[in-house]
Amino acid sequence: MIAPQSIGPAFLRHERTLQPWRIALVLYTLFIIITSHWPGQAPEAIEPRHYVPDKLIHFLAFGGFVMLLWMSGWIRSWWMASLAGIGFVLIDEWTQSIFATNRHASVEDLIAGMLGVLTASGWMAAFATPAPRALGTRSRRQSFAMETLFEQPSNILRLALLGAVPLLLVAVLIYSIAWTLLGASYGNLALTVGLVAAMICMWVHIRQRMISILDAMTDPRPCFACGNSMKELAPDEAGWATCSVCGEEAHRSQWVRLVMPKTPLPMLIKADGISGTACLMLYLLLGLIFAPYALLVADQSGLAGAILYTSVGLITAMMWAGRHQLLGSWLTSMGTRCAQCGSDLMDVEVDRGLGQCPQCRTEFARFGRPQDDEEGGANGVHTPSNA
Ligand SMILES: [Zn+2]
Ligand SMILES: [Zn+2]
């Protein structure tokens, strides 16, 4: 770790990778302010049978705002970003009722926006969970590749287009089909299917790009803090080396694609213990069945959809955090059992932090020092315990 007060190469790299997100945040915020204050249609001009999924749009707009705000790095803690999001929802709804013609503040819009903020908070909290040191190194490999990908604003733009085009195409297609065949307006459904299509397209694209970036990383061996090549540095017996530019420590295994064990669904559900499982079940019932049903009966299908999105969003965030936790505890003892075939690796020799399973040739890492959550211990003396 570098000292936080130093404006060194690591700090400069970090600032550089945040730049595109800051531009995106400013443009996005302007877009929300303009569209939400755009004059609405006069009541008599509205075709009454067409239904705009405006509750879901509120949900997505403000959830997206909070995520971008957090990614911009202008607000460091996730709960501060959430508070800013809630403030924006309130102010936006209030100014709509004052400045925009044919628009009025509605409690349902407000609730939908808040639910978006809540869901984003769940994800930010999951991402912000501190990781054990070994897992930290592994996730930094991913985040370094992610930063490299989005350092260029053109890549963010490409991703935005890859989301927007399928979203619009699929949503319009589903809506028109439902309208023609059934004569009914299925705005919520069309938007939801469009969103799923958009997410699949974006995920496939990111995955492909990430694989090529991660593969290209093995030769220059970049420092994950400042980006400088660590190729020439010889690691110590346990596989550790210190970046000559910024002082960040790196383990030899951090540039290698290591096999991680599978985390089956029942294990993920149980990751948070009995109380966690109970919460998850209760949330499933409330969020996926009771609340949407009650609201559908009350003719609030838009809000029902927003609650559905919230529960799906929070449950996936919880499972992501659970998987992170499981991988963390597994990585702490990495080098004792093979992730691929389960063989005992206790007696297998490693060469400067990296070894191979004698049974299936799967590569594994051994960090050769206690793994703990304390970042402060990172600057301590190397203790190659397996030497
Ligand atoms: Zn460095
Ligand atoms: Zn094996």
C-alpha cells in the first residue's frame, strides 16, 4: 500500500482512471435533470391506453446516478453516495412540481426513485466489503483490468451503446408485438426484457475484453497501483516483490489465471448463516410475491415492478457478497487443497509462491505469510514461512 498522503504515480493513475466516470456522471446528471423537467404532454393529448413504464425509469435513473457518483470517486463512502442519491430524488421531484409544465410531484415516483437508490446501496455495500489480503490481490487483478478497459472514454461510450441499442430494439419489439397481438400496453414487461437483453450484450462484451486484457497482463506484469511494469523485478522466496516506482507489493501469482473452486448455490445461500438465510427467504416472499401482488391489486403495476427489481437487485448483491466471502476464506488457505481435483497440496513444493497440482497440473499460489484483513501489515518484513 502507498501512503495516502503521497501524490505519487499510483495516485495519479487512480485519478486518471476516474476521469471518464466523472465525465459520464456530469453528462448523465444533466440528462436526468433535462428529461425530468421536460414539459409533459397535456392531459388530453395522452393516448390513454399507452402506458409508459415511468416508475421503472425512475428506479433505473436514480439507481444509475448513485452508482456513477460512487464510481466517480468524488464521494468515497457508499452511504454518503446513497444520501446524495436520496437528496437528488427529493429535489428533482420537488423542482418538477415547480418548474416543469404538465408535470407534478408524485409519491409513487419518489418511492420508485428511492428504491433505485436502495438497490444501488446494496451493491455498493457488497463491493465495499473488505477482503482478506489474498482475495484483495485477486480482485485487484480484475479491477486493474477493468480500469485499463474504461480508462479510455471511447470504451465507456461503446458499452453505453451496447446497452442502449439492444434495450431500445427489444423493448420496442416486445411492446409492439404485445400491442398488436393482445391489444394491451405492456410497458413494464417490454422494458424488463429489453434490460435483460442489454445486460447480456454488455456482459458478453466486457467478458471478452477482460479476457484479452488479463491474458496480455502476464508479460509486462504491471503494478496494480501505478501500472508500471514489474517484469524485471525478482520476487523473493515466497513470491513477493515491491514495485520500484510506488512501493506497492505484488505477489507472483497476481498476473496468473488461477482456478477458483466452484461455489454452488446452496453454499451461497448459507454463506450468511441461519439469520442470513431467514432474511433472504423473507425478502424473497415480500419482494417477489406479497408486495408486487398487493400493488398489482391496487393498480400500481409500475411500483410493483420497482419492488420486484429491488428484491432481485438486493438478493443478487447479497449472493455476490456471499461468494466473495467464501472465496476469501478459500484463498486464505490456498495451496493446501487443489481447486480443480481436490488433492491435498500440503506437501507439494512451490517455486517462489507458485506451484502445480501433481494430479491435474492445475496451478496454485501459496502466499507464504499470514493472510489477514489488516492492510497495515502489508508493509511488514517478508516472512517466507514455507522456506
Ligand atoms: Zn507501482
Ligand atoms: Zn489438482
